[in-house]
Amino acid sequence: MENATGVVIHHVIFLLVFIFALGMVSGKLASVLKVPDVALFLVAGIAVGQGLHLVTETSSSFTNQFILTVGSALILFDGGRNIRLSGLRKVWVTLTLLSVPGVLITAFLTAAVSHYVLGLPWLYALLLGAVISSTDPATIIPVFRQVKIREKVRETVESESAFNDATGSILTFSVVAVILGTEKVTLAGAVIDFVKSAAGGILIGLAFGFLMTYLVAHLRVGFLQDYTTIAMVVTALGAYLLGDQLGVSGFMATFTAGLIWGNSASFGLKMEDKLHEMAHFSDNITVIMRMLIFILLGSQVNFGVVFEYLLPSLAVIGVFMLIARPLTVYACALPDRKAKWERNELLFMCWVRETGVIPAALSGMIAGAGIAHADVIAAVTFMAILLTIVVQASTTAYAARKLGLEVHS
């Protein structure tokens, strides 16, 4: 037994060391080529997985599922932590619409074309739409560090990508619950369950996030000040665990806890002296998680299924990028008169539509659960990630310049 345990431990250690080493090389190359690092993480995963068979971790393995869950929670927490609520006063209507109705519009349009083009049953088509409906803060935020654009547009796109990740996760698991037979298939029931899952996650995130922030930042009671970065990890994973155990959205809970943590000054709990330390720690954690998730995703791509469904997948993603996204942006932004959106700002938001970490993680979780058509969902998700990153993320700076949105500091 000890021998078998030792083999497993050695396997996991090798996997981590190998992926981290490969990720560092890929990340450095990405910075030289000035492309998003996740694109090269995917390529590297394909090379060492499908090509050289050095990484053979299955999507259903404990190690893979653990990495996906922990990585998603930490990335969602960091997405919430980076949002400044004070900067969203002018665009809160647009942001609210993009984060909930916008996700639903994208998911249902993608589901409709997936049903007719890929031949997926309606529920599984909706599951695919839910998985790829959210945008990606882990991809967008690094891009915006390279190219400076108008603050209003940047804050809206970054905040949307964090908020709608949580919404997309809730929608995905709501559909999974229906597919697995744990929920009745009624529209009213689905809406109620969705709202309960989201609201419950928000309440838990608010309570746990405020408690941990208080214990870190309060002048007299904050006895965890010397362990700020560790407390961040405890807050992120603890909120997720509490939400999941109580039957609500753990992902929404960890995102909300991050939102509280990042806006602690609004509650009179100041952490200015820890900002640099937290930012450095957080950047490293999210890079590590991106490496793990995308290299593993690349290593698990089933190219037989990808090529079998290549043309239908391209049709789905074409509608997803060029019809669903613009329709979503205009439907959610035009009613917001206070934001005073300009034509070029809306066009830019239509183009910035990267699919990334959370869809990759959700796809892996679905495959690990053994749900029917998971191979098709994974193949389309892979293509959506690849195309949106290569085509859209790589041209974000060019689009900003052409549309006159770039700001020179």
C-alpha cells in the first residue's frame, strides 16, 4: 500500500514540476511574441499530451478535478478582488445587464445553433452554451496591462468578465442538475433554483468575506494582519466550500468574498500597506492556476472529436463571436442612457470576447462527471478558447488603436 501511495505522490509531484517548468518557458515565449500566455499554455499542453504523451492525466482523475475546482475558486476570488465598486457608478446598469441577461442571451443563442448544427439534444446544447457564455478576466486583465484604454470601457469589460464567470458557472451547474435528474425540468423551477443558488452564494460570500476582512484589517481586532496573503487563500477556498456544502453556488460565494476583500476600504477596513504584497501574491497564484488548467486542457484534447465536428464547431463559434456577442452588448448597453456609450466603445466591447479559464474548468468538470456528449462540449469549448484568444485577444490592442480608445499616459 505504501508503495502504491508513493507512486501516486511521485506522479503528482512530477506533474506539477513538469507543468510549472513548461509554463514558465511558454509564458516567457508569450511575452516575447506579445501574445496571451494562455494561448501558448494550450499549445504546450497539446505538444506534451497528445504529441509526446508526457502528460496523461485524465479529465476524471482526482488530481485534475482538484486543480480545476481550486483554480477556478482562486481565479474568481481574484476577479472579484480587482473590481473597484466606486468606479462602476456610471456603468452599473450596463454591467448588471451584461452579467445576467447578457450571459443568458449568449447561452441561449449558442444553444440554438448548437442544437441545429451539432445535433445536440436541447439540454446538452444549453449546457454547451452555458459553459462558454462567460468572458475571461484571467485573459482580459493581462491584455489591458499591455494596452491602456479608456477607463470606463476597461472597468466595464474587466468587471463584466468577473461577474459573468460566476453567472455562467451557476447556469452550467443548474443545467447539470437537470440533466442528472436532481431537478425537475420546469421553467419556473429552473429560474427559482438559479436565483436561490446565486442569492445564497452572494449572502455566504458577503458574510464570510466580511468576517475574514475584519479579522485581517481591523485596527484592534485584526489579529491576522501578519498572515494577509494566507487569509486571502482561506477566504477564497473557505467561501467556495461553505457555498458548495450548503447547496448554493460556491463560485458566486468566492467571487463575492473577493469583491468584499477588494473593497475593504468602503467598510472602513483599510489594507493599503498590504496592497503590493497581495497583488504580487495574487498574480503568482493566478498564473500558476492558468498554467495548470490550460496545459492540462491542451493535453486532454480529443482531436478525433475536434476534427469530426470541426466545420459545425466553427459555425457555432462564428455565431457565438459575431452574432451572439454583438447582440448581447447592444441589448445590454443601449438601455443604459446614463453611461452615454459611444459607437466605437460598443464596437470594441463587441470584439473583446475572450473565452478562457472558467469555461475550460467547467468543461473539464463536466467530462469528469461522465455526462453524455461531454466530448463534443469539450471539443467546442477548446475551439472557442483557441479562436477567441488567437483571433480576438491578440488583436485587442489593434482594435483599441483603430477605434481611438487607446490612452497614452
